[in-house]
Amino acid sequence: VHAPATVTVTGAAGQIGYALLFRIASGQLLGPDTPVKLRLLEIPQAVKAAEGTAMELDDCAFPLLSGIDITDDAGRAFDGVNVALLVGARPRSKGMERGDLLEANGGIFGPQGAAINAGAADDVRVLVVGNPANTNALIAQAHAPDVPADRFTAMTRLDHNRALSQLAAKTGASVADISKLTIWGNHSATQYPDLFHAEIAGTKVTETLDISPGGKDQAWLADEFIPTVAKRGAAIIEARGASSAASAANAAIDHVHDWVHGTPQGEWTSAAIVSDGSYGVPEGLVSSFPVVARNGRWEVVQGLDVNEFSRARIDASVRELVEERDAVKDLGLI
Ligand code: NDP
């Protein structure tokens, strides 16, 4: 059994937090050998609700849960943190301009980045879930100059899992047989779920589905698959009357678990990480790539062919990230 790890969850009293905390405390985030100390960060008016969740966590008597702290102070929340899950964010309200949204979130993620810089453990890993996740991660990272930039990531794993599920439904394959699918770019409607390298039980999807330009399955790819994955969140709100929470929490667990324990040989996944310039994505942007995790670090899968169709879609999503970065720069948030 290892020493306890400190896991901080922001927005802990929210929907995603509620779906996430019990799985962390049960050992699904860091594995059965790592006890967990939970730190719940909330805004003052939600601290009481977080206390209620903590009571339920106590009542689960999880053997691996070695303590719960609840606070509205970022400095306390991130002191000694090993894994930071930044879930709480300012949602877009009616009539809110993008600049207002970015500014409101800059006021959250800037100070949180600074608190991580000041107090986090040397091995800290940060996953931003709260939207706009990629740019929120960029803001936090910019405020943490002493933390290696590659410790800041944003979540596109839910998009990745949604794409797996849609491809499985289309082909009748099991999700477990699908590999090498990629989400590129921003966690937004411009994201590009890329099937051109995907395999089903080792056979390229392009041998089963004719998704090449003019191919019979191209319309399915462009008009069904891609928009269904990109707009799945809205479809869930429509059906459930509330936004996806358990699937978002599940994806956060998958992301951190793979980051710490490694991705399986011969497979890759998707994560938004600080770009090193790979695939023409400007250095420093937090953009989603095909990645493997080795020795506790994400590495971009190199050398993939990017066809014209994919290039145009990746470029469009990256352009949106550049605009968001420029907007937060102009606002003085980075
Ligand atoms: P949720 O727990 O449902 O969502 C939290 C964030 O995750 C939102 O920004 C949401 O974005 C985002 N998100 C990312 N992917 C998904 C997805 N696939 N489906 C749904 N959401 C996704 O929000 P709640 O309002 O229930 O809870 C938020 C909590 O955060 C509140 O308790 C609030 O008090 C707290 N908060 C805490 C802060 C802090 O700790 N400093 C700061 C701000 C808020 P989107 O809005 O686009 O759906």
C-alpha cells in the first residue's frame, strides 16, 4: 500500500462532483493500493452542500478514503495536491458573450493555477473538466510557471468515449475491440473525431466503411458521426433534462487512471495537452491529440497521415483555440 494521495475536486457539490467523488474514494481513480485524501473546493454558498456529500462519503466507509477536507479557499484546497480535478466553472448564462464567459472563468482558473503553483506536490497532475475546458487549462497553466506545463490537461476523453460508442453502434462491434480513434482540437462543437486510423479488432475501419472522399459512407461520417459526437451533450440535456454528469465523471476517471497507470500497448486515447507543435498545432495551445501515457506522462502519437478532410477539420478547431487564447490574452488573463 502506497502513501495516501491528495486529490482535490473543485465544484465538488455539483452534478459531476457527485458522480465523481464516490468513484475516487472507492479506488477507481488511482487503484486499489493508493489511499486517498479528498479535498473539496467549493464557492462559499455551496460549501454546505459539499458537506452533505462528505457525510455520504463517510457513510460508504470506503477503506481507501483516509480523510475529507472541505474548503472555499484555493490555497488550502491545493496545498500538497497530487491530482487536481478542476470541475467547477462558470456556466454560460443566457445572453452572455464569449468574452464575459472567458473573463468569468479567468477569475476562477487564474487564481487556482496560482494556488497550484504555490502549494502543489512535485508530481501534481491537473485535469480541467469545467468549460471552456481547453482555455481554462491554458489560463491555469499560465499562472503556474513553476509547474511543468505538461501537468496541465483538459478533458476530451468523454468525446473519445462517445465516439467509441457511436462507432460500435454503427458497425456492431464491441467498444472493447475499437482502438486508435482520435479526438482533435477543442472540447467544443468544432472538435474533430477522427476515424481514419481507427481499427476494429485490428482491421482498419476504412476497410469496412468507405469514408474516403466520395465514398458511400462519407455522408455518414460528415453528417452523422461527427455531429452526433460533437453535439451529444446537447442531446443528453434534451433527453434527461440535465447535462451529462456520470459519463463526464467516468471520463475524468479514465483520463487520470490512464495518465498514472499508462495506456494499454498498441492503443491510444485522446487528451487535450499543451501542444509541442506536433501536427501543426501552435506550441502552447491546450489541444486534443492522439496520446499514449508512458511512465506517468502523456506523449503524442507521432507520424500519422493527416488527409485533406482531417486537416481542414483539425485546422478549424485549432483556429477556435487560437481565437480563445487571443481573447484571454487581450483580457489580460494570461
Ligand atoms: P456540473 O458539475 O454539471 O458541471 C461542471 C462543469 O463541467 C461545467 O463547466 C460543465 O460545462 C463542465 N462539463 C464538461 N464536460 C461536461 C459534460 N460532458 N457534461 C456536463 N458538463 C460538462 O455543474 P454544476 O452546476 O452541477 O456544478 C458546478 C459546481 O461548481 C457548483 O457546485 C458550483 O458551486 C461550483 N463552482 C465551484 C467553483 C470553485 O470551486 N471555485 C467555481 C465555480 C463553480 P458546461 O457548463 O458547458 O455544461
